[in-house]
Amino acid sequence: MAALLGIVSPVTFTGGKLPVNFRSRRRTVVKCSNERRVLFNRIAPVYDNLNDLLSLGQHRIWKNMAVSWSGAKTGDYVLDLCCGSGDLAFLLSEKVGSTGKVMGLDFSCEQLAVAASRQNHKARSCYKCIEWIEGDALDLPFGDCEFDAITMGYGLRNVVDRDRAMREMYRVLKPGSRVSILDFNKSNQSVTTFMQDWMIDNVVVPVATVYGLAKEYEYLKSSINGYLTGEELETLALEAGFSSARHYEISGGFMGNLVAER
């Protein structure tokens, strides 16, 4: 769920050289939450295990859905924002194949280190087409109309300026292409909201406590409460310039996926 809020420190890897497909593109630093960066760096080593445990593996289904909705296909040049440890980027690489290209961008150097390490242990040629970049979702280091598809998993909720992030995605996306944004759903249904809060308080935080990460996961409830509803996300996309936008509730309304076409 790593978010892209800015760039502060250089990326370092212990025990070896930086991989050739990893780089840091530094631009103007915008206002950000350094505490949030520290949070995502801290949870990076156990992030994947916790995702599997807390979602009972369902997060893989949701991510496959998000990638399918992006419309990425063989040979495409695609971008995964808030790439974290790389799940969506790896799925995108399977879609675009060895003739395509995937850019995975995140602000957490520790998450990117995990992603690069995972890539080095994967044998399929399509996984070699991924390049990891330390960067800022509010000031993307790419030209206009570059990408055939964009995905963003559990990141828009965490950026300090969602309108600016959405407009940046619109700017770098080719006309007729789509962005697919997966995140927790802020439901209008009281039962769903109650169950979501109950799961965080009685399952997520207690499990995270076992890993010594209770504080790092307690932020979830407030971040979801401060997020946008599906209707508000559709409006945000349309106001950013997208020609169409539709939000899908999935997994009983606990998760949601915004699909917007430029």
C-alpha cells in the first residue's frame, strides 16, 4: 500500500550493488508526510506475508482484476504507481510480455528494494521488462501521453493531493487508454462500514501486533474514513479530464476499483 508522496533520501541496498533496472528520478520535493514514508519502509520486509495472511490470499484476485481492467496488452508501455513490493507490476509484465515495458514507481526505497529482489528471483523473461523508480506521484518524471495503461494499488488514498495525482495520471496516459485504481472501498452502507472497522480492530491490528507493527497498521481506519466514496472518485477522475469513469465495488464492498478512460 505504499504511497508516493515525495523523495527525501537516496536508495541504498545492503550486501550488493544497485540492480541495473533500478534508478531514482529526483524532482522538486512536494509537501509530504515523512511519517508515512517511514511507515512503509518499516513494513516492507513482512508486507507480502501480511497481505496474504490478512486477506486470506484474496488480494491476488483483486490485483488481477485491477490489471485486467487497465486494458494492458502485449507490447504496451505501462506504469504501476505506488508499486510497493511489485505485485501489480509483475502482473502487468505478464500482460505486456517481453516486447513491452513496465515502470514501477514508488516513494519507499525499502519497498522498491524488496520488489527488485523479487524480480531477481523470477525466471520468466517478461519480468525482466520491469524498471523500478523512486519517484513522486504528484510530479511524475514522464512526458505527456507516454503510457498505454496505468495501475495504482492502495496508493491514491495516501497521497496528500488526490486531485493533483489524478491529473498527473491523466497527463502521462495516452488518449483512449485507461487507469485502474484499486483500494479499500469507502462504503455508504453502514453494515459494510461496521464490518470493515471490526475487521481492522479485531483482525488486522492484532495480527500486525504479532509482527510488532500494530502502530503501523492502526492508521488504516482513519485513512479509509478520510478517503473518497466510489461516486466521489468518479467525479475526481472526470474533473481531472478523463472522458469516462466507473467505480466497481468488489469483495462484498470491502474493496473498490476505479476505472477511468482518457
